[in-house]
Amino acid sequence: MDDESMHPETIAVSAGRPDRLPGAPLNAPIVPASTFHHGGALEYGRDGNPGWEALEAAIGALEHGHCVAFASGLAAASAILDVVPQGSRAIAQRGTYHGVAELLRERAEAGQIELETHAELTADGLAASIEGAGLVWIESPTNPMLDAVDLPAVIGLAKRAGAVVVVDNTFATPFVQTPLTLGADLVLHAGTKLIGGHSDLMLGAVVAADPALQQRLIVRRHNAGSIPGVLEAFLALRGLRTLPIRFERAQATARELAGRLGRHANVSRVRYPGSGTMISFETTGSAEDAEAVCEATRLIVHATSLGGVESSMERRARYPSDRAAGTPDTLIRLSVGLEHPDDLWRDLERALG
């Protein structure tokens, strides 16, 4: 069977495996080599690694494109901006992930791009300014506000205008949406998060619709040295194998908790897009009260990052960049893990009280 005829759950388990030869390992082995014998496809450690290639094959198959792995999600985002033509006009959301927002601002201040931000990315909102844009950077759902973008409408508009379209698919994963099938040019993943799934690695990935664009990103990775570690690639692929069942379980719990939070007297607003493992909610009272809620949990981890098997949360406006982007002072971002929903609710209810 080929990848196109298989369900994504099967692809996550089967893609990127070594050839089925007598005595061959079932899993792609870790190859800790900085140099290789001449005469083959690889010569030096920045050229590639069999472990990277196995991970790239699996992520690429899930996203229906051609994958390049990087040292982190921000290394992957930086590589994308490095291959955008100098002086391009870039359009992005005002509330995008703060690391990406910083990269976009830095490039704009250096004159590498002309940056235009919108409070929301909608087809109607972009219609007046999309002509001449070279890049449209979409995050859906956004981090941490969990705003969803109408991808078919916005991607279609941007492509008709000739822009390169990037979609950060970290929160949704290929089990909610596959943006390349909707016309996007590039999909970004912070593999540190749901793909890795165990809070034990840093890794990023970009999936390109066009193999030529994939090759440009490979050259950029080589020249910048933004390569993933061989152990990190191995762990990310191992995490990817269980992503379908982890995502399904955590998503079911997130839906249940979102409903319960919406009925709690000390919660003023719940932001949940209907799918995924992330919930953002605003508490009544002050920023200090919201911070106290985060510090009062005993089961849910008070920490940054997300996507692990353990649930975690934090008040995002503690960061100046998030406050500047309009994140409410009392907004708490909750990453739902694999604990029982009743145990998580007891922990939340106690903390909210």
C-alpha cells in the first residue's frame, strides 16, 4: 500500500521504517556520525543523517509533502524567512506565536521584509492589501488565543495573488488539517510539542509542497548549521508513532474540560476552537489571581511549552511580548495531556477556588 491510500493513523506508525530485509531493524537506528566515507550520498554531518531522513519521511507523508527537519521550531521558521526574496511584503497575524513574531519584527527592522500585521486573517480583511504580497504567514489555531483561520478562503486568496503561504500546524497537527492539500506552500511544525509529545526534545520541521523549495531549505539548513540532533530525531519519530492515539485521547479530555470551565463561576471566558488539545481561558479577578490559579495546581504542571503527555498551563501575559500582542492579563493557556479528565478537573476546580 502507498501512503496516499492509507489513513493518517497508519502512516504515523508505518512511514519512515527501514526496508524489510532479513535481519534488518524494525526501527531506524540512531547514527551518531559527524562524517561518512566518500562515495555515498552523505559526506559530512551537516549534509544529512539516516535518522533525520526517517523522521522526514514520516512527517512528509502525514502532511502530503517533502519534509526538512531542523534543530527547533524557530530554526525552521528562520530558515523559511531566509529563503523569502529580499524586500518581500509579508502579512501575518498580530497575535502569532511570540518567537515567530520576534523573527518577523527583526527581519522587518533589518529591511529584509516589509511587515504588515492584521488582528485577524480573513479573506475579506486581506482583500484590499493582498496584491503584491510575497508571503502570508498563517497560524491556526493561534498561540495562545486559539483563533482559527478559514484556511481554504485565506490560502486561496493569497495564492491567487501570487504569495507564498506558510501555515504553522503545530497545534492542529495533520489529524485536524493538512494545509498543503488546501494549496499552502509550506507547513511548519514545532516538533518539540505534540509530535515529540514527551517534553524531552527540541526539534522543528518544515514540509514543502514543491521539492525544489524543499531543496532550498536543505541548503539553508546546511549553510546555517541548524541541524537536529540524531537522538532528538530518533525521539521525535518515536513520539510521532503514538501521536494519533495521544491526540485523540487528549482532544477528548480537552473538549470535556472546556465545557466544565465554561460553567465555572470564576472563569469569564473559554477559548476552544472545537478540536485540538489546547484550551485558553480567562479567569475573573486580577492578573495576580490568575497567576495564583496556575501556582495552586498540584497535578497540572505550572510551566511553559506544551504538547506533552503531562498537562501544563501558564498565564501567558506574564511575557511582555504576549501582552503587547493583546493577550488578556488573566488568560491561562492549558495544554491537556493524558491524565484522567476527572483528576484534571478536580485539580482545576481546587485551584480556581
